[in-house]
Amino acid sequence: MSELTLDINERLRIPLADLRFQASRSSGPGGQNVNKVNTRIQMWWNISADTQLPEAAKSRFLAQNAGRLTKEGELLIESQQFRTQIANRQWCLDELARLIRSALVTPRKRRPTKPTRGSQQRRLKSKQERSEKKSRRRYNPGHE
């Protein structure tokens, strides 16, 4: 990661000025430190204002991370798993990079396949056997 950007890959870099950070106190157990040190980090990224991300990747990103978006359309990433602000901030940046990298991968087109002749014959044979089994269960007066 360079000084003022978050490097996603060799061609894509997100300026850190586009990210907004806020520190607050972590919840849960933590001893004496938990009540006096702001170690939880919340990071927001306004994806709609970003010009670095290609449009196709941006739409995939929005679809993949719809549950993490705020009403304003910003991505919210939160970390309180480490004891320092620096570690939590770095985890948020790494998580953002991971999410963007996964959105950059274009899914392969599904090529529809045909069932094999053998599988078709097995399916029809099992249907015929089931049909015969059920027809034998029917009451047929005169054939006792």
C-alpha cells in the first residue's frame, strides 16, 4: 500500500481521501482498557462517487455487498477484533481490497449441457418401472 492510496491491483488504486474513518469504544469484555480507549474502527466508502472502479465491477460489487450498504449508498466496514486502532484500520482496508478484488472477477458464462443418451434412457426406464409398480397397486376386479 502506497502512502495515499489503497492498492487493489497493479492498475486500480483507491485514494484514502475517499474513505471516511471513525474510532469509538469497542463493545464486549476487554478489561480496564475497554472503557477508556477508542479502538473500534468504522470505515465508510462512497462507492457511487468512485471513478476508479469500472462500471461492470461496480454493479457486481453493489450486488455482492448489498447488505453492507447504508441508506446513503456507502459501504460500511467495521472492525473491533484487535486491541489497537492501527490494526483495526488495516483490517478494514484489507477487507475493502478483498471485496473489490472479488467484484473485479467476471463470472464465466454458463454453457448449457444436454443430458447424455444413457442418462435419458435410465430416467425413462425408472419412470416406466415406477409406473408399473403403481399400476400393480390398483384394484382390478376380475384379475385376482
